[in-house]
Amino acid sequence: MDDNQNFMDNLLGKVEDLVKTSIELVRLKTMDKLSDVLSSALPGIILGVVLLFMILMLSIAASLYLGEITGQSWYGFLIVSGFYLIVIIILTLFRKPIKKQIGNTIIKKTLN
């Protein structure tokens, strides 16, 4: 009877260690994937912000230049705004394929 009790205690101890190790492994794998995704996303976010400022400055320059050509500065801003309206319409029409592509990229990055 004592041997059976020792065997059961030993078995329960090993099962407990296995469960703790499995939980720790899942936690570490999750942290690894999260850090990989964030480290990949952060440079893209920084690049996006810099690109946004560049587009803003180029838009102002183009607006002023077109305003100078047309004789009225507000015409230049109106033309550039119209261009951005066309871009928004195109992006809205292709929203689903763009969303699908971004989702697939995130999934590939997370699973690899």
C-alpha cells in the first residue's frame, strides 16, 4: 500500500511539473510572437509617420505652386484636395482586398 501511495505521489508531482512547464512554455511562446510582431510593426509605424509629414509638406508645396499658376492660392489647395478625394474614393472601392492583404500579412507574421 505504501508503494502505491509513493507511486501516486510521485506521479502527481510529475504531472504537476509537466503542467507548470507547459504553461510556462505557452507564456514564453506568446511573448516571443508578441515581441516579434511589435518589433516588426514599430519601424513601420515610425516610417508611416515620417511619410505622412513628407506627404503633408509636398501637398502644401504643390498647393502653393498650383495656386501661383492659377493666380488664386485657394485654387491650388482645391486641386490638391480634389486629388486626395479621388485617392479616398479609390481606397474605399478597394477596401476589402486591402484589408484582406493586411490580415494575411499579420497572420503570416504571427504564425511563422
